[in-house]
Amino acid sequence: MVVYGAIVLSLVAVILGLSYVLGQRHNDRATGEPYEGGILSAGSARTRFSSQFYLVAMLFVIFDVETVFILSWAIAFRELGWYGYLGVLVFIVMLAVVLVYEWRNGALDFGPSGSKILAAYKRLLQKPAA
């Protein structure tokens, strides 16, 4: 293990040294900025995001991983047979139940409801012109 650790550390040192010696040096206007893209940053990086943002991100990751499971099942469809088909069917039903649960709890509501928007629009139409 000690020899392996020494080899890893020496390899890291060689790679860092080569990148320092062979790398380009430039000083453009946004070089020292985080996430350099050639555009100067405006505002603070410490802005607060709504908790809704994180909830949507978690839902995306969850359903993205589930897609990988379903794709894996589709690749091995013939080997799994009916047992695999019933298993993925139960899996998809569970996904649908979770999606309906999240929907009913308001996890997918990103703004005011449509009925509130229509009510506000009707009130605007009913106001007499001044």
C-alpha cells in the first residue's frame, strides 16, 4: 500500500508539474473570476434560491436514475422474462404513485394557480376605464 500511495502521489506531482510548465498563461479581463466565461460577474454568488428549486432538482435526479433502471431492464428484457416484466411494471406503478403524491402535495407548482390568474384577469376586465 505504501508503494502504491507513493506511485499515486508522484504521478499527481508529475501531472501538476507538467501542466504548470506546459500550460498557457493569459490575463484576460475575467481570468481570476470563478466560472470564467469571458463575462464579468454581476451580483453576489451568495443569492438565495427558493426551496422549490432544490425540490425540483431532487425530483429530476430521482426520475433520471429511475430511467436508468428501466433502460437496464429493457436491455435484459428477454433474459428476465415475465418475472422481470412484472417487476418493472410494479416499479413503474410505484413511480406513478410517487409522482401523483408529489403533484397533490404541490411539489410541482411553480407559480400561481391558473384559477387565480383567470380571476385576476377577470377583475382587470371588469374595472371601468379611467
